[in-house]
Amino acid sequence: MPVVSDVSINTVEFRASSIDVSTEKLTQILEKAAKDAPRWYEVGAPKFRKMVYEGKTPFPVPPLLTNAQDATVPSREPGRNIWVRFYTPDNGKRSKGVYLYFHGGGFVMGSHKEWVFLPVQDENQDDMLKTFANSYRLTAVSVGYRLAPENPFPAGINDCVDVAEYLTDHGPAVFSAPLRVIGGSSSGGNFAALTTLQLMRTRPQHRLDAVLFVNGFYDLTLNLPTTVQRRDSVVIDREMLEKFIEVYAPGASVETLRSPFMSPLYEDLQRLARESPFGTLPPALFTCGTADPLLDDSLMMSAKWMASGSEAVIKLYPGAPHMFSAFKGFKVADDVAAVTMAFLNEKLAD
């Protein structure tokens, strides 16, 4: 009888022969768009954001949906509020929970209203909020956390934790539904992990039904092999990741970046699970493309999540670049949407 590994990966997903033609086409489109777009650190983050909002780059100006609403949540800092944007189900069905989402953008780009980071995209952030609201009967909330370089660590993560704790305490009163799901993309995946783990410390009796991690950034030291190897990639690369860290944590040493309050990969997940009244971390879904420089972040973080005795599912997409899930209509994006739907429907079943 053959020896069976306790941890297994579908090795087929890493073979070049598994890459779909439409994924190759998406990569080509992104490569061309990236060549025509300035890099944010070449013009400065504030100016770059302004250029995007004014339509002066190849980046699309994201349209806003009229049914999405803005609101504020109190910060831990007296007299200061945090912007959020929310979408409640508008298909006649009652919300049964809150989905809290943290956008990506390298801690530098994006807001509660838009991603404003991808050179081309077929879905804006309001569309994503609407999908979660109507498909899963969730009030979808996006956080307008503070951005670097104007507001370096820990400003952004403090905002995320403040909103999560507020919704844990007041969600039923404010949105007529409890906080049930947390999710984040790229740097927002970092914040989703840190916020989930912080809730386990400060609100141990509150149990999330699911956590969604989309090509997350869990090791800010940039010392995992797929970020060190400097392989050709689109959307983000090693240089861009370094620039993000330079402004998010200016002057930070590798040892500082290893802090579990910055890089959740270094958190003692076994201890957190053991000390939880539930005995495990919340169920988590990790998704990532195999051409993403942050691939090893997802591989390592999902393995550690499982090693805490908790449920984690990792789904890998052959040849897919960073943030591929934003491009509806391409097979790889539709595939990850279907997996997310199946996972959430299972976890949110009444």
C-alpha cells in the first residue's frame, strides 16, 4: 500500500500544459497594458491616484453603482471616522450577514469605492459588492482604510481592525445582520488575515463562518522563493513589491517585517486555535494563480492554517497572474467565482 502524504497539492495545476488558452490571452492583454501605464512610484502615489481618477492613464475610471452607499464607522482615534461603502441585497431578499472586504493595491492604491490598480478590468468594486449582496444574501462592506505613503503602518490595519470590531459589536443594530465573512485581495488579504486573527484575540466569542483570501500578501519580508526569484510576471513584480514595502513600512528591518502584526505568516496559528473557545481558526478559502509572484505566500499560509488543525482549502489556477479573478468572462476568473460560490454556500447554509 503506497504511503499517502498528509498534505497534498494537485501537481497538474503547475504544468504548462494545464494553462488554458484564455488565460494566456489575459496575460498578453495585461502585458501590453502594463507597458503603456506609468508606475506609481515613478510619479508618486498621490499624483498617480489623481491621474487614475481623472482618466489620464490606461487604467479605467471605475463606474459607481447608485445602490451602493457610503457611511462612516468610528475610529479608535477620538473624533476621527473611517469611510466604508456598502451594498445590501436589492433583489428582494433579506440580508443574513455582513461580508467585510479589504481592497488590494499594495497598501498604496484603491479605496472603499474602487480598486484603481489594474490596467484593465471587467468588474469594478461596486459590482463585486453587488454580487456578494445578491448572490449570498450578505450586506457587503468595503473599507476605506488609510493609505501609504501618507499614512504608513499601522494606520491602514488599525482602520480595518476598528471596522471589524465595530461590526462585531454593532452589526446587528447597524445592518440588521452579524459579521459572518471577512475577505481581502492582495495587500487586502494581508489585512484580512491580520484582522481575523485580531478578532480572535479581542472578540473570542465571535465566530466567523468563512474567510476569503485572494492572492494574499502574507510575508512582507519578500523572502519566499516566488518573490525572490524575480520571474517575469504581470500586474506586480519584485520591484513593485519592494516599493510598496518601502512606503508602507519605511526603514523597517527584515526582523521588524517578520512581526506577526505585519506579516501574518509568522503568527503562531496553532496557539491561537488552541486558545480559541472553538478550538480552530475560521474556515478559509485561499485562491491564487501559479504565475503570481505571491504564489508561495498562499501555499505557505494555507499550509499553516491547516497545520493549526483548522479547515483551509487552497485552489490554484494554472498560469494565472495576480488579481486574475477581477476579469470576468475569462475562464479562469469564472472558475474561481464558481469555487467561491460553492465554498460560501456551504459555509453560510442555514
